[in-house]
Amino acid sequence: MGELSVSKEIILGALSTVQEPDLKKDLVTLNMIKDVELGVGEVRFTVVLTTPACPLKEKIRKDCEDAIHNLVHPDLKIVINMTAEVTTLTSKDPLIPGVKNVIAVASGKGGVGKSTVTANLAMALKNAGAKVGILDADISGPSIPVMFGAEDLQPLVTEVDGKNRIQPIMQYGIKMISMGFLAPSESPVPWRGPMMTQALRQFFGDTNWDELDYLLIDLPPGTSDIHLTLVQLIKLTGAVIVTTPQKVALSDATKGLAFFKQVGINVPLLGLVENMAYFTPAELPENKYYLFGKDGGKQLAEKYAVPFLGEVPLIQAIREAGDEGKPIASSEGPSADAFASIAANLAQQVAISNANQAS
């Protein structure tokens, strides 16, 4: 390298001083540095993040540049390629072998916007570059087809490896399966618990999910047979609880938290989302009106030592986007930014949880 005496080992030595902020280990130990190449006066390498939605991507990039400039040479040109490989503990599950992470999205009660949050989290994760799917586990009240403008679509059945498999509906780059695709929208599904749990098993085992980074499960409200079947059927990466700041919603959200934490279930709690946190009128975008109370979800997360993933405002545009069948996270603006931030925080918690369980 001309007058600069630099080797691959020297570069790796400098990068071994850079910590992954969440995992608390250095990038070299975590095997996150790949393809180190030396040129005349420059070095190129790839940093493999734990998720494409990593909220600390630019901090990691700057820390790498600073380490090399401070420990190797201040004039060395640095070219960093940032890529991602989503971590997993569930990819070997025979029921869903290509799915890296299965995340339950739950609420203690209905009416808190759980399906809206699920749809927009999926959209935000997909926008960040992840492969995402949604399994609508609310058999009797499916909402996902409407929120994606896909209620008139029906999945095909094709043969895969000698077995008939349901091909999930693909909308906006997200794979989806729901009872709403299989039964007429105006027809109720008056099934008893065993029939619903059998449908859930088929949604997992008979659907051709192929490869996914995240499969979000939109659960029905409460803690029912579906919830018990889910935790027995699949190794969940973790659960997300959705609530509003209102006292009655927080009371039921507490039961949802307790369900996943109880002995025999022990599903990691990845975080809590506070939906309808405040109302902001379109004509007064700087104003916030706390219609259902303030910081209830944040305080609940603190009380139970659960990560607070973020808050979603009560904005007319979110409702309109859901009714139009195109989640607002697919657009631009404050609401889309809120979901992008929550999705990044969720992906961060998935990586931390996987690392803690693997160690």
C-alpha cells in the first residue's frame, strides 16, 4: 500500500475495538466483518448487521471509520459496505424451516389497533429491506386482508416437494395468509376452539412461506386457545404487546404481558407499543391532545421492565390508509416515520433476544 504499511490483521485489530452497541461485543468477535480488501491508500470491507432495520447503522459505520483513522492511519480511505443477515433461533423448525423469526403481536383487549400496528410494522420492516410475512390468527375476525386491500384475493394451492401447499397472498411485497382469504367476507366463522386451533396449525404447516426474516402473527384479543396453541406449536422469537394509554386497556395489556411470562410459556417480551398515544389534527400538526391519557404504555413498560418500542399518534390518515387497503407505513410523513422507528426498535430487540438466548 505504498508508504502505508497496512495488513488485513492490522485492520481487524482496529475493528476489534468497535463494539456492537446492543450486543456489547466487538464486531470481529461477532463475525460481523467480512471481505476485507486492501488497495493503494484505501481499505474496503463489509459490515454484516443483525437486521436491515438496524437503527444504529450510521453509528456503527462512524465507529469503524474512527477506529481505523485513529489506530491505523488518519489518511486511509475507507469504503464500507453495510449489509445484513437477520439472526434466528427458529429457522430449523420443521413446520416453517425457512422462517427466521416468529413474532406474536398481541393485546389484552380488542379495539386498541393491534391489526393496524401489525400491518404497519410489517410494511416498515419490508421497507427496511427485510423479507416479511403476516399470519392472521384472528380466525373469527380477520382484518389483515382489508388493511392490505386484498379481501377479494384467494390463495392458490400448488405442489411443493410432493405436498399440496397454500401459496400466501403477496401484497406490497409482504406474504399473507388469513381466514379472510378463504371464507366470504360477509360470512361469520362460528367455530369452536379446536377448529380454530386446527386452522392455525394448517396456516403454519400447509403454507409455503419459503424464506422470511420475520413472520408476524396477528393474534385475536385476550388469551385464548389460539394463544396456547401458538406457543405449543412454534418456538416464538418473542411477543409484542399493543395497548392504548387508557386505564382499561392498560389493565388488559398487563394480562397479556403476564400470559407470555408465565411458567411453561416463557416467551420473550420484545416490547410494548402505545397506539393512539395522542391526537394530532392535520391542520395543527404541532399540537398534541392526550385523549386517552398520557404515557400509560410507557409507564407500564417501565413497571414490568419491558422495552418500550414507541408510540403511534391517533391521526385520521392512519385510519384512512387502513380503509383504503394501503398501510400508511408505505407512504411518507410523521405516521410512517413513527412506524419505521418502532420497527427498527423491534428488529433491534429481536437481535438482542436471539443473542442472549444463544449465549
